[in-house]
Amino acid sequence: MNCWKKTTLGKVAEITSSKRIFAEEYLTEGVPFYRGKEIIEKHNGNDVSTELFISHKKYNEIRDKFSVPQAGEILLTSVGTLGIPYIVKDDEKFYFKDGNLTWFKNFDGIENSYLYYWLISDLGKEEAMPARQVNWSKLISVIMKKLFRFQLSRVWKLLTWKSFDFI
């Protein structure tokens, strides 16, 4: 008997993006401000090479009025090199460029690591689009429309519970 439920991603996580930050609000010091490039560097375990910031005041306004990335949430690159996920770590304080990253948060009924591993797996990419024609722009569009379907049972098969040290 299959105890895994088929569902839509929009039912198990909130899918959103950030609030707009204008170029004239960029600073040389303050709270780090990331785009896809910086998230890819973090995904790869590298230090962020670009130093772009917003003011603490702007960050606090956004945090108090809306939300800022929290530990365990996932950001997925949506421009440039598409489909690279990053799980926000404890005590990270940053904000990010709208439209460059898709933000998965408020997980309900799914562990963030399941989604992360599914997004980086061949199976996830294959399920998203035919393997010979992966179109990440279309994938991101589908995700944003909350129509992306996946089976948790397939994600479960991808996981090995030996080490999650890098999450």
C-alpha cells in the first residue's frame, strides 16, 4: 500500500518572492543583498564575492512589515543560471532581489530537505520537463503558478539519512 500523498507544491509551501529594492537603495555596507549569483556561490559552499548591501533601516522595515528569509526556507534561482536551490542557514541576515529568486517558505506537510533534494535531483528535473528539453524558465513559471506536482514517495527514495551536514 502506498501511504504517500500526491499534492501540489503550493499546498505544502508558500511560493513567493521579495519586495522590490531599487538600484539607488544599494549601499557599500549594511545588510547583504543577494541576487542569483550570490545564491549560487552560497549553494556551492563559497564565500559571496560581490559586496552589495541595503540599509539596516530598509531591512528592518521589510522584516517588520512583510518578511525576510528565515532558517530552513529555500531560495531558487530564477534568472541567469536557473534552478539552483539554497537552504537559508541559522543566523543568516540578508535580503534578495525580487524576480531573481523564488522563495519557498512556511512548509506544511513536507520537510524542506525533501524539496531541496528533489530540486537538485535528475528525477526532479526529469519530472519538471522532459530530460532532453529542460526549460528552467518554464519550470519557474509553473512553480510560481503553484501547478507543479510531485510525489513525496519519489523524493523519499532519493534521500539517504546518513548526513545532512551541509544543510
